[in-house]
Amino acid sequence: MASSRAPGRRHAKRARPGLADSQAALSGSPPLHWRDWASLTAGPTGLIAERALSNDVADYIRFRAVCTAWRACAADPRASGLPDHRYHPRRWIMLPRANTFLNVHTGKRVDVRLPNLRRHRMLGRIAGGLLVLCHKGTHVVQLLNPVTGQLTDLPRVTELLPPGNMKRSTDSRARAARRVRLRSGGVADDSTVALVCNDGRTLAVAKPGDDDWTRLWPDGGDDRDELWTDDERILLVLPLAGRLYCVTNWNILVVETAANHKAQLVAVADVKSCGYPWHNDYVYPVYDDEGGLILVHRCTTSSSGFNDKYTAYRVNLATGTMEPIRGLGGQALFVCWDRSQSVFPARISSSVIADTIYVCQKGPGVEQEQPRVVASDFSGAYTETTFDEWDIANYLSRYHKQNWVCSFAPASPRIRP
């Protein structure tokens, strides 16, 4: 029987996967699935940039660093000024190693090359991750965004001194200015900056471009010539929903600002039922993802700080009420005297327990000594704990004893992945 296949006729072989790509590569032309991402049009590139910025400003900086074309489609964050909070470092803290920053929300760490700050003195960090500096020569207060490298000028630090120091000579005021210590601070959506320094008797507010700080007293009084001896102190500045609030040992107040009117403090919550006044105590904020607020009151009972009593309150500023609660809404809180940092344990470290306060006190000795850490779960029990050397929780426990020495290399801001 004759074969149905024609003599000498062969079936065509099936092409091997990837053969065309390899031949294209050898010929110098791009592979079939290759995409020229740098040539994306402005529309898609801008949308990707917005998505990166909504996630975190550090991701946005990385996106702009990829290539010139992408950078041209994404606005320079340093040109936006202080008011644009999208470019503020959300939940970033500086680790004891100067140029390394940790995101306490995601656990990511980045190395940031900061501007030359050898002629600056660090006053501290305010809510939102901005660093407060003082120029050694001019005494001008500056806010540094460590992620973007942007510096914002504010009035001189000498204006933050207590009223009694304002009568001193220029030289003595300059020496006293070196002893200014930042207790708390924040930035409102209208660029109002509020700082509480040293004894916490007054709140100093200013906007970029102002010549002087405006002093606000919790009782609503005007500037005083002498030192104020009243017992009311500002314990904490709270930026919330675009506004600035103050927690005193008597009340909770809001900073009211209006065009052509002097800023003033107005009471918004009567919280005397929560055990006020809180004399010589500390208050720590815990923010949740939905914009809610928990305040943790620390009643000091010992000089060591390891046996203090902690009470948590869920705050409703709209109704002016504070409700005692058990726990921290699933978060954990690291504290040391007037410094604190809240974290979501599941995103940070398996060694951190939810609804737990970690008291991290610096012991005697050299600066590098590991602090003693005691955990409290609101039941009144305290357990001494330790963290592994490379555990993020270990960095958080040492955050309070950070060395604010500004010996950074001069360079433009850069984030290394």
C-alpha cells in the first residue's frame, strides 16, 4: 500500500520557546517581551508616582531615582515646602547609627545621605518624623525632612527661652540657648509649627517666614515679663486631623489660628474625671490606622521608672471625652521618660507582644550600654525582657538614648535600597 506521505516531504518542526528571543538578542534587537519602561508616557508614569507616594515618601524618592524620564514626571518633593504633608516621613525614626532610619510601621530600614549638618545642633524629633535643628552660628531653628533633605527656616532658638532669660545680654542668651531641650512638637496643615521646650510652661508657635515665636500659655494669658510659677505644664503636643492639640496636666487644648489674629489655646476636653491633675507625670500618644487616638498616662511612683502605673484612654476630641480602656488597640509602646514610640508588633518583630508597654531605661555607664527593658501588660505585672542584637525591637529599645551628634557627610539626599 502506497504511503500517503509525499516522497521527500518533511513536516515543519515546531519552533522552540525562546528561540526568537535568543536570535533577537544575538542580532542586537530587543527581545519580543522587552519593554522600554523609561519611555512610558507622562500619564502612566505620574499615576505610578502617585501610588508610590501614597504608600510612603521613601518609595516615591526611590521611584524618582530610577531614571531621568521618571524623575521628570514626578514633582520634586523639596520644591513643595513644609505644608505638603505627603512628603513628610511618616513613622520614620533615626536609629543610633546616624544615617540609618527605620519605618516603625513596616519594619523597613534605609540609609539616608543627609546634608552637611556639622554647623547644627540637634534639638530633637517631632511628630511626623521631622528633625528639629539649631544653626550654631545664627541660632535659627530649622526643620529637616530626613528623607527629602529639605530644610525649613523658623525663628531663632533664643526666642524659645523662658521670659526671664530674655533680659540677659546677647552672649548669655546664646549660652542659655545651648541648653534648650525639645520636649514635644508638631506641624499643622497650615504650616504652623508648635514646640514645647524645657519646663513645658509655654507653647511656642510660628510659621516659616515669621520673625519671632508666639508664646501661648495654657490659661490663655498674654506674654509675661517674669517666669511663670503656675503648676500647669504642657506634657505633649498632638498633631491630629491637620490641627495641633496640647495635653496639659489639667486639660486638652487646641491651637486656634486665624488670619490677622494671634494664635490662642482653647480647651476642647474636660478630663478631670480621669484623675487630673497629672503632676510630674508623662503622657504618650498611640495613633491607629483610622486616625483614632489613645493616650497612655504614666503615673511616676519611683525614681527607676520600672514600677510606674500606666492607664490607657481612648480619646474623642469631638465630644471632649476620654474613656479608660484595657490595652493599646493591638499595638505596643516603647517608652523612656518623655519619649515614646508605638508600633504594630505583627509588622515589626515576633518578639514584640501586642498591648504591651516596654519601659526602656538607660543604666549607668557608657553611651553604648544596652538599656534595661521591662514589659508591662496593664495587669500590674512587670517582666524583664531582652531582644536579639539584630532584632528591630532591640533598635527600638535603644532609640531613647540616641546620640544627637550631627557629623554627617555633606551630600545631596539619597536613599539606598
